[in-house]
Amino acid sequence: MLQPSTLEFFRELRQNNHKEWFDQNRKRYDKVKADYIQLAGDILEEMKKEDETLDILSAKDCTFRINKDIRFSKDKTPYKTNLGIALHPYGKKMQLAAYYIHIEEGQSFVGGGLWMPEAPLLAKVRKEINYFFHDLEKILGDPSFKKMYGEMDVDPGQKLSRPPKGYEAENPAIEFLKLKSFTASRKIPDNLLTSEKFIPFVKESLIALKPLISFINRGLMSDEDGGI
């Protein structure tokens, strides 16, 4: 769980998102960073018990710098006001579906998947869905997944209005083949963030998501003939 002081730091940062304030509060940030890495490590160690593809990771592999990349952004505030924890199967450099925890009061969530992959990767996922739609139906119909996530995320702009090239409208998997992202997420109540129940909540959520992550990555790691 997080320390209340970490959340307080981000509340103040939202109101003072500039270098002068940050420099004046750098010692506080050092404590926030330590708290952040500790939390990431605790979640990672719990998930390593459930998913051996995470064994290569360390806590620092799962965290992000607080500095924003503002080169192409209209928002020029220099610092992120949230914490993110990403658990990448087989390591950060692999282009695979991953688990993700977003911590930001009022907007926290846990989930994961594959977000807006490039065309070659998207084609592989669609191929996996087309050939093994019954597997996907089973995953999405599992009671644990239904209870925690309901269904996959479908955000505006992340789904085609027409069938993708090479697929017929009558295909039973067509609504999933139209997707351009393959993710699922559930909200984290604010009162859990500094509670001892936080890590168990996150772990339970990610375990329910593991079959979907594995399904997507099976497709991404397959060769042209369908083998692994």
C-alpha cells in the first residue's frame, strides 16, 4: 500500500507543477519515489507467484520517471501527477500485452492488455482471434473476469466501423476483430490506495486478467505458420 504522504505530495504537485516547487520539495519526492518502488516490488513479487513470464523483472523495470515528455504536448507542465506500474511479460523490450496499475486519486484503475499496436502486431492478434475465437469466448465468459471487468474496453476511436480487410461481416468474432486495442480495466476506489487491502485487490484483479494477457501474447509470439 502507499503512504498517505505520497498521495499528499501529488495533491500539492497538481497545484504547483513547476520546477521551482519541485526543487524545493525534492527531499519529499525522494521518499515518494522509495514508496513507489517498494509498492511496485511488492506487487511484482506477488504476481511472480502467478505468472512465471514476469520472473526476469525487477521493481525498477516496472516504474516510470516522474518527468513528462513535453516535446509534442500542448500541456507543458513538466511532471506527471500519477504513478504507473507496468508488468511486462518477458521484459520491457518485448512488444507484448502487459499488466498495468494506474494510481491517481479519483482515476485509479488496474488492468492491462495491448493498446493500439502497430499494424503487424495487430494483424497477429486478429489472426489469433479468428482461429481461436472459442478460446477468447471462454476467457471473457469466465466468472472471475465477468465479475471484475465485465467485458473488454471499447474506447472511442479504438474500433473500426467496418470489418478489417480480409474478414467477412458474418464472422462470429467480427466485433472483436474490429478492435484496434485489446484491454480490460477496473476502477480502484480511493480508499484502497493506502489500505492493506490494496495489494490483494490488485493481485486478484491481475490474476483474473492473466488468461487474456496470455491469449494475446500467444498470438503475438506465433510465427507465420501459427507455431510458437
